[in-house]
Amino acid sequence: MPLITSKEMFAKAYEGQYAVGAFNVNNMEIIQGIVEAAKEEQAPLILQVSAGARKYANHTYLIKLVEAALEDSGLPICLHLDHGEDFEICKSCVDGGFSSVMVDGSKLPFEENIALTKKVVDYAHARGVVVEGELGRLAGVEDAVNVSAKDATYTDPDQAVEFVERTGVDSLAIAIGTSHGAYKFKGEPELDFERLAKITRMLPGYPLVLHGASTVLPEFVRKCNDFGGQLKGAQGVPEAMLLEAGKLGVCKINIDTDLRLAMTASIREHLATHPGDFDPRQYLKPAREAIKNMVKHKIRNVLNCSNRL
Ligand SMILES: O=C(CO)COP(=O)(O)O
Ligand SMILES: O=C[C@H](O)COP(=O)(O)O
Ligand SMILES: [Zn+2]
Ligand SMILES: [Zn+2]
């Protein structure tokens, strides 16, 4: 089974009012856990790689691991670059075998974001690769840079229409109050659904993307803290809100933090309860299982995309 783009996945998701999960991958155990879950659930799947993941694991290793996952699982998979910040990284992923790239010009002025996104779209489309753009700015941690709430800006619906028309971008990440990382809200969680509904009305049939969409399930934060962690005040996007977004034109939901929490909680618990263990397989095996269980939970309760292949 070769890599696929997200084009058909999104068309079906839009129609069926559900979302496809885009999970960040950094190593073999994470890829295996995610892919096993998607296979058991017969769910559409996007694996995404950040610049940090490429730096950590090396582009070639990640590509080869995803190729192994395709061969072993027989699942159709879309391999996506997450937050490509310039033309060069997008080009390198298009040339290097990805089927989808994100060009993140969200911190640039509007016209510069359009110019950069259009340049990537022209290059990628000529080679059969699809492109996600971003308009509006999320708060939280992005590529180790902290974007303060003050610097975050929600997506303007009129600009979104102009951006899509002028760039020809295949999907658009929008800012409606989500943020990257484990500390998304100080008080009550709140997303701007009115804004989302307006963008969807103005761009009918067009796939939107929600970044910073981990739920930060209290049970995993608690487990981290019970076994020596110090995660104070961690809070994510409630599951009901994500299900609602899936019905309003959001076709791709990005999840990284929840995988990190699941894996770390499992490893912390294992090492604390098995102080004699020192073979990495002893704690990475349950950690991989924890990733798998988290992804199955997402597919069933957040994305609503079981049996949608
Ligand atoms: O948006 C993300 C990756 O692009 C991940 O978001 P979380 O930090 O909420 O998992
Ligand atoms: O957008 C952020 C993703 O969670 C990726 O994080 P990273 O840049 O630390 O790999
Ligand atoms: Zn961004
Ligand atoms: Zn993101």
C-alpha cells in the first residue's frame, strides 16, 4: 500500500461530519502504537512529523519506519510535515517522499503568508503533494517557542476566504482558542464556535484543521504526578468540543500532547513499580501499548472515525 494524500480522506470526513486524527510521530514505538490502533479500528490515518521530530530521529529513519508501517499494516496512510516554517523544509519533505506538507506562515504578515503558501502550493501540487496552510496564531509552545496569549490572534473569516482563493491551499488551520501543549486554559475551556461556523459557512465544503487539540485527560496527568511528575494546572480541550468541531467542517484534528502524556505516564509508572528493570523493552512495551490505547480512545470518542476506511 503506497502513501496517500489527505484529499479523499477529507472529502469523506466532511461529508460524514467526523475528523481524521493527525498524530505526531518521533520514534518506532510511537508509530507502531498509532498504526496498530488505526488498523484495529479501520480508521483513516495521518502520521505527522515536525521539524523537531526530523531533528531528533532523522528524516530517513522516519520515512523508513513509515514505509515499514505501510507494508506491515496494509493501511492507507498520509505522511504529513507538521508546521513547515519555510519553503526549504517543505521542499525537502516533498522531495523526500511525504504526501502532504504544512506551510506555517501564520506569524508572517498576511501578504507574506500568502506569497510563501502559494510558492509551496505551486511546488507541491506539481509533484502530487497536498498542502495545509495556517491563518491566525495559536498560543502555546510551538517548536520550543512560547507564543503568549497576547500574541495569539483568532482567524478572520474574510481573510480566510481570500487566503484560500489566492493560494489554492488544500486545507486551512485556523485559530479559535486552542493552543499547543498541556496548559491550554487557565479557567473554563472556551472555543469560538461562532467564528468556526462563520468560516465554514463562507468556505462551504472546505476542510479546516484544528491544531492544539489534545484533551489532556486528567487521569494521565494524575498518573504522571503520582509517579514523580510535576505537571501542575495542565488542562486541554474537552472531548465534546472536539466532536462538535468535527461536525462544523474540521476534518483534521492534531494530537501530540496526549500521546506524550500517555507514554510518559506509562514509563513513570513502570520504572517506579519495577525498580529492578533496566532493559528498555521492559518499559517501552507497555508505553507502546499506552499509545495504542490512547489512539483507540481518540478514534472512538473524539474523532468518530472508526470503520471509515
Ligand atoms: O497541534 C499539534 C501539532 O501540530 C498538537 O497539539 P497538542 O499539543 O494539543 O497535542
Ligand atoms: O506543534 C507542535 C507539535 O506538538 C510538535 O512538537 P515538536 O515541535 O516539539 O515536535
Ligand atoms: Zn502555527
Ligand atoms: Zn500544531
